[in-house]
Amino acid sequence: MSADRRTLVIVGAGPRGTGLIERIAANAPELYDSSGAEGAEGPGDSGGLDIHLVDPHPPGAGRIWRAAQSPLLWMNSHAEDVTMFTDETVVMEGPVRPGPTLHEWAAIEGSTFADRQLQGSYLRWVHEEAVAALPPGVTVHHHPQRALRISGPREGRQQVWLEGRPDPLLADLVVLALGHLDAELDEDQRELAAYARAHDLVHLPPDFTADSDLSALAPGEPVLVRGFGLAFVDLMVLLTEGRGGRYDGDTYVPSGQEPVLYVGSRRGVPYHSKIGYEWSGERPPLPRFFGPAEVDAVLAQPDGFDFRRDVWPLIEKELGFAHYHRLFGVHPERTSIAWTDFEEKYAAGDAVEREILVASAVPDPADRLDLAALDHPLAGVTYASQEEFQDGLRAYVEGDLRRRHDPSNSPDLAVFLGLLSVYGQLIRLGDVGPWWHGFFSYLASGPPGPRLRQLLALSRAGIVRFVGADMAVAAEDGVFRASSATVPGVTIEARALVEARLPEPTVGRSVDPLLRQLHDDGAVVESPEGLLRVDRTDGRLLDRDGRPHPRRFALGPYTDVRTPGAFTRPRTGGPAFRQNDATARALLAFLRDLACRATA
């Protein structure tokens, strides 16, 4: 490495690292000239820039979207709703650099739920395009290793130590773009794992399902599954089609290699189906009741804010506005007053007044937005027997599929757009706790409709059995036992328990050696939820005094400004793209100033 070349180390070469490189390429012509051309804007001859990508997995796809996984695993978004490129809806300082969505790039139907291998190919292509777009003098190096630790003074070059490499990478700047990470077990999971070892049981803790060893789940044996989201869907696929079963229309034909899955969760129901129709007509004018001004007011509170007290009422009002704007605009025959009258009263009313207004203006309760009922669909509901509950939950899933594929219920899609708008604003508030992220995923990031139809077929075949809401698991008498108040008095016994959910993105329990080193050395500060605290404007790591580190940055789900994902739906503002742009500009400005000082 030449001493006169600037160096940037990005730890993590998956979608987030790729998105950051794309933004560096887009902003470099304005902020950083590495070519040394006479008269060029920038610092002049900076000696070039080396970008070092540190990741044991291939650049672009990373771990989650790697090619080496089952082709049975799908994305949970339509191919037309997946893009890695900015558009004019992204509020940022850098230039828009448009590009194809997944369906345009792959030349497939927009409504396709592509498999993850294809998405990985798309991400690898985006990475190659981003690297090719970097200006002359910028060179990218990939190190297929893990980063172990970072050292170095605040005001000087950083040292990034890699696995199997005796000498560190010297870096003017370091960005952590690690993506989703594995975690040590919490106390409850440690106790369950110890019990399983002592009684020769099977316990699979929270994990990425594609990485789990499922071979211990024996054919025909009952398996308790706690978690009903996307990790469960992957588990369901790998233990059925992945073991040779197949679907004949709406009937599942088993191979005989399947275990029997007894699944439950806090809600006791699967995530809502992806919406199966296109948006048409005018979009709700968002944000309306939860925008920059409202976020400013929340941040200005001298004693800090409470999410439930100060933020959630604004979100409820925002999502309700999106819902009713669509209902009144497209289905006025299902309302009883004019939109202008409703909107005026809705804007001025408190929660109780809005509830009274909706009850009088929207005659059919099915047309009203009830977020509490959506979040707890089995609250207060009980069934007399397990078989009665199986019938009841199948009817619930069938109803969800009908509604989410019927454009006459398009206010649901307006709420989805409202959720995306809200998420974009919440980034500025930092860590708002885990409930919001779970609620968002449940409503907005559920499985493809075909997966829920497969779930119904598996239920009818007896391969999947539903347990109920607030599923409790006890380890006693040499087995695992599951129960739920949804079916009082019923207990299911099994010798296997699977926790079908991702590990919590907490710094203190992360098994990533780099994060653990930073945590153990006190070099990073955690939010109340155990996330990395970063500067909300550009992603710089914060110290205990709230000072941004001048040379260390972090982006991703383990930070307190996490976004819904590293890629997004087109024309929805792309919160991750906005963050990438701000961080890229901060990196380039720092490197430019560093080169100017060196030249002087």
C-alpha cells in the first residue's frame, strides 16, 4: 500500500456495503478527486483511494443472499418491488443514479417472488456496477476474512486486524456494515439448551434458518416451533419440500420424511400475506401527521421521549389518515360524509374524537382501521378443542389471503405506504424499542401469498398444527411442553424445540469478534435495547459523552438508526439509501480535507 494513498475499510460487503460503494461512486465527482487532474474540483493529486472490503462471503450478496443455499427459499417481496438504486423520492444531497429493479434486470414478471439465489445474482451485479462507476484512482480490494478488532487513536489512522493476517489494514476511515449477526444465547435460551443436553432433546436456538442443521428433526416426530414469521416459513419449506414433499394443487403430498410442526407465537398467527395487487391512482400525501416537524418536537422534549406516550399516537393518526384517504377517495360509496368534512374533523380531533368520527362516517367495521385488533387478532378468543382451533385459524388465514389479494381493500396498501413513511421518520429518533420493528414486519413484511396457501395445505395434511397465542414453553419431566390460553387445558409434548426467529441484534451478545472487542473495550456505546449508538446524520459511532468518532462509522440493523432493509421498494423514499448517501458524503469530505492538509 502506497503511503500517499488514502484508505477506507468497509467491514461487510453485503447489500449495505454495496449500497455505500454506489453512493461513494455517485458523490465522488463532487467531493473527492482521486485522479490528480489539473483543474478538477477537489483536493488535486490525493494519491488515490483504496477501498478494502472485509467479508468472508462474496461481495454484493453477502451471507444472507449467497448462492450456496436452497433454491426453494424465496424473497418475500415481488421482484418489481426490489431495487438497489435511488430515485427522485430519496431525500438526499447526492445525485440520483437510477437503475433497474430486480424484475427489470432479470427479465421476469414483476409479480414473481424470486428465489434468494437470483436476488444474490442481482446484488453481485449491482456491486460490480458500483465498483465500475468509481472514478479513476479508486481501487477496491476484497479480503475474504473476518475482521477481529480495530485499534488506533481518535485523531490518527485506524488498524483493522483480520483473521489469519499478521499485519493490520491501515485505514483513514472504517465503516461497519455487518448486516445481521449471530448472537450468544440469552439466559432463557441457555437454560433450554442445557436442559436439552441433559435429557437428550433437540433445541435449535434463534438462527438464520438457512444455516441451521435440521437433520436432528426426525420424520414423524412432533417438533415445537416458537415463532410464526419469516423464519418459520423458511423452516416449513425446508422440512417439507426440502425433504421431498410436493404440492398437487391445494393438496400436500408428503414424502414421509417430514416431522410434525406445532407452531405458535405471541400473536399465534402468521405474518400478514404480502399484498397481491398493484397500486393505482393518487397516493396519500405522506407524511401528514408524522413528519419532520413532529419529529423535531419529539426530539426537543427536555426529558426525552417515551415511544408509547409521545410517538405512537402520531403514528396511529398517520396510518389512519393513509387508510381513510384511500377509502374516501376510491370507495366513497362505503362512507357517509364528504372527505373534506372528514379530513377537517380527523385532523383536529384527539384519539377518542377520531374514533367517534370513524364510527359515524364509515358504516362497515371491516372498513375501519383497528391497529390494536390487527396486532392481537386472538386476544380474548378461546377454542374448546385443538381441532376447533385448527379450523378457526385456517379460516383466519384464508380470510387474510382473500383480503390482501382484493383491490377493493386497497386502503390496506395505503397503510403499507404509511408504514414505510413512518419508518423513514423514525430513523431520526434512534432506538424506539423492539415492538415497533416486530409490528412493522408483521403488517408490512409478511410471506408471499403462495406460502400461506402452502401453510393451509400442510395444516390440512396434519404436517403443521397450530398452538395458539402467547405460546408458553416449559422444560419438565424430560420433555418440552407447549401450551396457550387460546386452547385452555391443552398441552403438547415434544422432544424437539425450534426457536424460529432471528437472533436479537444486540452488541453485548453478538458473537462477531469485532463488535465484541469494541463492546468489551468500551469503545462503543449501547442504546437501551443494546444497539450501537451512532450519529443520526452520518452514522459516526458515538462515545459515552455523545461525541462522534471522527474515523469510525456504522450502518445496519445493529445500530439505533436501523432501517427496514438495505434495499427497498421503488419510489418510497429509501431510508437506507438516504443513510448511505449521508455517510458516503461524510467519508468523502473527510478524505478530501485529509488530502488537502497533506498537500499543504
